[in-house]
Amino acid sequence: MGTAVRSLLFMLVFYGGSLFFVLWALLMAWIVPSRVKDVATGWSRFHRACAHVILSQRVVVEGDLPQGPYLYILKHESMFETIDLLCLLDKPAIGAKRELLDIPLWGRIARLYGLIPIERSAGASALRALRAAARAATAQGRAVCLFPEGTRVPHGERPPLKAGFAGLYSLLGLPVVPVAVDSGRVSPRGRFLKRAGTITYKVGETIPPGLDRKLAEAQVHAAINALNPPSM
């Protein structure tokens, strides 16, 4: 099949199937709220299966992904990794724009799952709320995952990290696992067409807590851009 046909079929199957998972999660939210996380993991696996079978996209992980209360900092090029994270890690708490949690029905599921709402314009109060949510997640043994560039960026671009990362690094005192991803090569932001190919996660060296904030930020920035061409 051509790229356009594959992309259309993926949209129909994935979004159609997602409706089933939303309804299933709502049922679990009513009967057994703790099972919502399992439904979300199933949805992530369904997404990866659709990408593999329909789009001929495969996932490769270079390096080890430690499980548990780590602060994962990831490159953000596509919607792919925001969903696929639930395949990579055991029920991670993922930072998401607050407005996404205000969507009817879906927002209730997201809150029960434990997504961390982020308000980028609220300053210090938002950072305190983020710290509290992150600490609650790590107390449960879950990893916290953030996209410090603030939004999806085209493959090859290297924007600076948002200011909140350095503050959160100091406040949480967690080891940081930086992860590069090149999903934008095959599933670029804002494009209907999704191409066949390999999506690579490259796990950088774990950064211990307590380093100078600027040093930690520089190491993270370099690590999450490891799959991008060198800046000229």
C-alpha cells in the first residue's frame, strides 16, 4: 500500500479503536478505578501494534531503560512517543498540558491514570504543583516523564530547554534519564502522512542528582539531541 493509504487506514483503525479503550476506561473508572492504568497500557500497546502492522514502523531502544522513580527527560518530535511511553515504562506519570486534562471524559481518565498537569504560564505556583504531583508519583515507585522543550519540534531542531527543568531537577533530587527519539522522521508533527521506517530511542547516561543546574541542563540537552544532526 502507498503511504497515503497506510496513513488513512492507521487513522481509521487507531482512532476507532481508541474509542473502545476510552469507553473501557470509563467503565473501569466507575467499577475499579485502579484498573484505569492497565487500560491505558493496553491502549499504548494497541497504538504500537497499529504503527507496526499498518505503517510498517518498528521501534528500537538503544541502551537500558531503568524502571522505578527516575525523572525521564525526552525529546519530543511526534505524538508517537507520548503514547508509546506506556509501552516503554511501567505506568509512568507523564507531564501534559493542563488543557488536555479538561477534555470531557478523557480528562477524567487522564487524572485517574495520574497524568501530571502542566501550566507553563503560571510561574512558581505551577512548579510547586508539578513538584507535588511528581513526588506523589515517585512515592508509588513510578517514573516521571517530561518533555522539556515544551512542544513537538521538527526532527533536526535543537531548541533550548524550558526554564522549569533546572528548577524541577533541583527540587526533586531524582536521577535523570535523558532519552533522544527521532520519531519526527517518519511521523512528523502536524502531517497526515506517516512513513514506514524505524523509530529509535537512544538512552543517555543517567545524570545523578545534585549537580550544578547549568551543567545538568547542558548534559540533558546534548543527550536528548543525540539523534539529531550536529548543529552547525
